[in-house]
Amino acid sequence: MKKLQLLVALVLTFTTVFSQDEELTKTGWNFGALPTITFDSDLGFQYGGLINLYNYGDGSRYPEYNHSLYFEISRFTKGSGINRFYYDSDQLIEGIRTSLDISYLSDKAYDFFGFNGYDAVVNMDWFDDESADYRTRMFYKYDRKLFRFKVDLSGNLSGKKIKWLAGANILNFKLDYVDIDKLNKGKSDEDKLPTHDQQPGLYQKYQEWGIITEEEADGGFVPTFKGGVVYDTRDNEPNPMKGLWTEVVLVGSPEFLGGEDNFLKMSVIHRQYFTIIPKDLSFAYRLAYQTTIAGHAPFYYQTQMITSILKGATSEGLGGASSLRGVLRNRVVGDGIFLGNVEARWKFSHFQFINNNFYLGLNAFADFGRVTGNIKSFESIPVGDQDRDDYYESNSEGMHYSFGAGLRIAMNQNFIIRCDYGMAADDRDGTSGIYIGLNYLF
């Protein structure tokens, strides 16, 4: 609770406002800024800073904005880092919505639990044993650095409800073992973690068994292009009270542009919002299906969730803050995946403070998802029987469930701080997670 109180204080303290009329219709530039003192069960405590600037023009479109600029530099105590610039506007080019993202994301201990959901056996006892060193902390990890340059464009195809979507995304992945030598600096011999030669992690074992090929083991360059159709009748983008938001998107990566592989993926996402009590209580759900329909996608790309709009620094899963809250991050990875989320959203307090509009909200949710298409499995790999039993259980995949509740703090309907607490329904997925960040999940 102290974390939430701190976040409220920071938002109110670091908010700078501009003039508006008695009805608090926002005009001109407005921004929310705060130190990024947040927490994510998968990543640890986050520290750094962010600022989100909004331009509302003459206020006639409020709460819609003309331009949004987002800057963030932050680090997590478990080794991740975010360096990000994001721009979003439907006024830069007449008739076209433009989104631009430039990010460098580093993760010294990126979660890796194998492929195909429950088919990959995960020893959850290692996560409960505080005295365990390497296996608990680093066995299911590798080092990942990701550079991303992303441009998305959309415009009206038929009226304002049906839109076309196009975009380009350049991703460069660099993978390696966790830097044990760095972690061991300054430690006594008895406290040092075993090296990879002494105790290989799962990422290393998958390479030894041939499940991860030599070509993919160190990452690669993935240029993608996308095109699609979106049907959107939402009344408010940050937190709709009614409407539909449905999209069908195709993403392709051509090898002739320098990519590691040729592949084509399809994503279908349907979201719907219902008003229960006007302005205050709504019900929302999201159903998503994603699969490879041609070619071969490298394993390190399989965690990427394809969507028309990138709402956070990452869109990855399944498991963790943006998909299955309470389930371990990347616990459910496959060549095809299904995801579902349902939420009840209640704005229980509306107020005005320092010339800005605020509301506080609560939400209760349930998340569910599973692998629908397998990545290469143990059954086609010459692995010893003992390793097969310890790390693989054939045909075990099923639906993964989690549930929980959260708090929202919103300023001018667009700058939204969220805190969610989710619990996994099956102990094979972990126990629970706390996630503090920005924006509604969908």
C-alpha cells in the first residue's frame, strides 16, 4: 500500500498544468511526469524517470489529443533497462494516425522456461527455496538486448469505424548467457555462483540438445512489415466505456532484407466494452489468437505479441504484466497462442485537483491462455530418457488461468497509472505477481 501512496504523491507533485476553463477542458500542452519508482514481480523495483506530454490544441477534441510524446529512461533491480521514445498523433499527417517507437531494452536475466506451455516441465520448488543460488536465480534466464525501431500508420478505409493499418518494425536481438562473472565480482569463493560450465542453465541445455539451433542461439536481425484492417467504435481510447475494437493483422519478415528467416504471422484480436453504470462502471474483455501461417519464426521472436498499437515498452507473453497477470513471465511460449482477459472496471472517485481532472478506479480481472501451435519439442530430439522426464511432459498443455484485482489513478483520462495483483490458478505457473506501470491492459 505504501507503494501506491508514493505513486499518488509523485503524480500530484510532478504534474505541470496549463490554463483551462471552468469545465476543465484541457487546452495546449499538458504533461504528467514522475520518477519511475514502480514494481514488477518479474523485473523487480524500477527506478528512473518518465515524462508524457500531451497537446490538446484548442480543447475542442478533449479528451482526444493532437500529439503525445513519451520519454523514459529507467532501470530495474533485476537487471532490465528501458530507454524509450514514443510519439503518437493523428494530426502530423492529415487523415493518418502516426505512431513511432525507438527503444533500446536490456535484460540481464530474461525469463526462459522452455516451449509449449505445460509440456515444458518447470521445477517450481527452486523458486520457493531462498537458500538455493544458481538454479533458483539463474537457471531459467538468459541475457537479452533488444533494439526496436517501429513505425505504425493507420487511416480511414470506410467511414471512421473501419481503418487500414500498415507498419514497419526493425528488431535486433542479441542473446547470451547470464554474465555470471559480473555477478560474482566482489564475492568470496564460497558465495560465488557456479559458472555455465559447472552448472548449465535451460537456455544452454536447449542448445546442447539441438532444440535451439546454433544460428538462433545468439539472436538476430528481424525486419518485419505489417498490414491489416481494424474495426474501432470505442468512445475513449485510454479506457472505453462502450464499443468494439477488432483487428486482423499480418506480419511478415522477408529474409532478403537481412532477416534470419522468412515467416508470416497472423494476429486476430477482438475487444469489447460494455457500460454497466454510465461514466463509472464497465465490463471489458479481450480475445486474441496469433500463429505462424508460413515459414519459420526464430524462437526469440515467439514472445512478441502482435498488435496494432504498442501501449507499453513491451508487448510480450504469455505470462506477466501484459497478458497473464500472476503467471511467470514467458511461461507460455509457442508457435501459436490464444489469450483471453476479462475485466470489471469501476471509477469510484472523480475529482479535480491543481486544475486537472482525476479519477480513481478499481478493476477485477481473470486472464487465461494457452499454446495452440508447438515450437520444436523433445519428441523429435535425441535426448536421454532422464532429461526427457525432467524437462518434458508430452501432451500436458492446457489452459493457463490467473485472476486478481487492481487500482487505477488517471489524470485527464490519458495519463493512467495502474497497479495489478494477479494470482496463478495452477502452481505450475508460479504463485502471484504485482505489476505497477502505465495504462489499462487493453
